[in-house]
Amino acid sequence: MFAGLRFAFGTLSVLRVRVHRWDRPTAGRAMLCAPLVGLALGALAAVPGVLLRVLDGGPLLAATGCVAALAALTRGLHLDGLADVADGLGSNKPPAEALRIMKASDIGPFGVLTLLLALLAQIAALAQAFTAGTWVGAFGAVLAAVAGRSALLRGCLAGTPSARPDGLGAMVAGTVRGRYAVPVGLAVLAVLGAGGWLVGGHGGSGPRHALGALLALLCGIACAALLLTRCVLRFGGITGDVLGAMVETSATAALVVWALFAGS
């Protein structure tokens, strides 16, 4: 499990962690640890938002700080995947040609537009959460990071094919077994529900915030699963870009739901 944890932090974050094992069993354990990576990254990303609010920065500035910090903590890896998948899906080309477009280093118009809208949605939703309270916004950053990485459990579930014979997608595709994913998912639900309750407890809205956190996670994963289905049908399987797009899709949807519950 420690090898899987190293693999998870080494591939899903900018943190300098030496990966000693690079094989499919370790990759499967790494994907099971992905929500824990999200928890760590979310906590780190929330720091600038909290500091900006303490220094009388506005909710929009705090939200921008959190989103920028999370992007920096991943080198923009998942955002790049989102843009590449948007270009691939929007190209209307055959699968092989669409995969070639996704692998290219440049970003097309579909990718730019999707990236812009996703970042705007994340910042707007998080700003609404920060308007409701500093800790409500900070928890939103954590929630988004955890929800995004939790979607990787679905993306790498047993039976999910890889679109390419090599690359990160081929390494992790189908490595997560359902009997392990279910307890991990339940643990993530419990932790986020408890966190939402604590954030809203001081104002007497603990149950509402807990429900919001649970629905945010479930909605985020559901949206990522829809994207996964589309990508498997379109490309024949997953790639590292598809997984990155799932992370950003889940995080964005979770933030929107959290803002509707906690920021209203």
C-alpha cells in the first residue's frame, strides 16, 4: 500500500515523491489512494484562500487563489487533459485521428473554450462559497479536490479498456476492483459528510451542509462517469487525458452543487 501511495502522490501531484514501483498492481492501489491525494492537495490549496480572506481579500480573489494553487500543485496536468479531450471529442474525426489530436502539444478552439468555462465555473462557485463564510469556501476547495480524485476510482474500474497500448491510461485501466472501490467510496462519503456538518454546525446548518457535501461528491462522480462513457464509445477506452478530464469535470460539478447548498 505504501508503494501505491507513493505512486499516487508521484503521478497526481507536484510533490516530490520517488516512485519505486511502476506496475499495474501498484497502479491499482495508487488509484485507491487518489482521494487521499485530493484531501492533501485540497487542504494545501485552501490555504491561500483563507489567508486572502483574513487579509480582507474579497471572495472572488480568495476563490481565484484556491483554484490557481490547486492547478499549480498538479502542474495543470488535469486541466491539460480536459482541454485535450475537448479537442478530441470536438474534432469529429475517427478514433485514431482523434487520439492523435489529443496527443498533440497544442490546444485547439474546443479545448480553449472548455478550459475557460471550467475555470470560470470553478472560481464563480468557490467565490459564492467564500461569500457564505471563510471556512465554507475553504471546505469547498477540499471537497473539489477530493471529488475530482475520487472520480479516478470509476475511471479505472475493472473492465474499463485502454484506448492505447501504452501510456498512463494503459497502466491504470481496469486496475481498480469493485470490492475495494466500494469501501473507499463509502469512507470518502463519510469524511466529506462529517466535514460538511462541522463547517455548517456553528450556524445550525450542519445537516444541510453535510447533505450538500454528499450530493456534491455524488454529482461530481456521476458527471465524470457520463464523460467516461462518452470517451469509451468515442475513443475505444481511456487515456491519461480522459482521466484528467474526469478529475476536472467531477471537481467542477461538485463545486457547483456545494455552492448551491452552502453559498445560498
